[in-house]
Amino acid sequence: MDFQIPKKDLNAALRQILQGRKPDSTDVVDMTVDGNTLTVTITGSNLSVEIEARERGSFSIPVGVLFKIKQATGTYEGETLRIRIEEGKFRLQGMSVSHPEIKPRKIARRIIDIPDDALPRDILSLPLILSLDEIEDCGLHKKLLEAQKKMADDIERATATLAAYGFERDELAAMAKAKIKVHADGLKPILFAQD
């Protein structure tokens, strides 16, 4: 991945990404170049910046690497900086930071980020909005499986509680799925407001 980015935009993006995080954080940032847009995704934050791209690609980058990059940006003059990323290496102008966790990713058609405190119905709506490959590419597959298991357990408990009133498991599951479908229809335009 090779692109040029305005220095002020890079500094603004790094400030937003690193705010409230520490250099030893285990968080990983996903950087994707598609067309002349750089999309940066980390839990709780998603931003896009216009760039000049030589090629497209997507990489996962540990937060600690970006702390080093932030320190280095002030040492370079000029309004535009060149960034090159390859497996295990992040280059800013002439400086290089190596890290084994800098890894390429497949580019998802659509990348979204769901915050840690998302409602269960937000997570359960994903299969109605994205393909399974897109969910995997966004790193949300595990959250989805956990939410599906919790919903199944909750339906079992509700069935046991409401059986005396004539409710059956299939009936409660159908009601839950209908509510999730309505929620997904409302969530989709919010997630992809720019589409």
C-alpha cells in the first residue's frame, strides 16, 4: 500500500485514533486505501481522509506503531507525507517501523465498526445488512456468534417462563427475528449514510 496524505490530515487522524489509548495498548487499527480514500477503523472510531494513492490495500496495524509514527510526523517538513505499508513494515517518508503484527487484510466491500457497548440487536442485524465475508472482514464474526448464542439462551428462558401462557419457542423466536429485521431496516441507512 503506497499513498500520500496531507500532513495536517494525518496529524488530525492520529489524534483521533490515539485519543485515550496508550502505546502498549493491544488495540489494532485497520487502514484501508480504496480509490483516493483512506479509511481508518478502530473500536469506537471510524474516519476517512482524502489521499493520493498509488495502489490499494488494507492492513491491520498495532496502535503502538502509530504512536511512533505520530512522534515522527513533526520531524518532516512539507505539506504532504508519503506512507508505504507492507507486511511487517510501516514507512513514513524515510523512516521505517517494523512490527510482526502489521498484516495485510482482504478489502471488504464495506467496512463498519460496531462499538463494544452496541445493543445486541445491532449485532444480530448484521447478517441482514452484510454478507458473511463482509462480517468476517470487519472483524465482527465473533461478536455475532456470541450475540446469536445469547439470543438462543434468552429465548429458551423466555419459553420456560411463558409456556404456562401458551407461548411456544418457535413463536418467540419468530417474534425476535421480526424485531431484528425491523431494526436492521432502520440501521442500514445509518451505517451507510454515504453509500
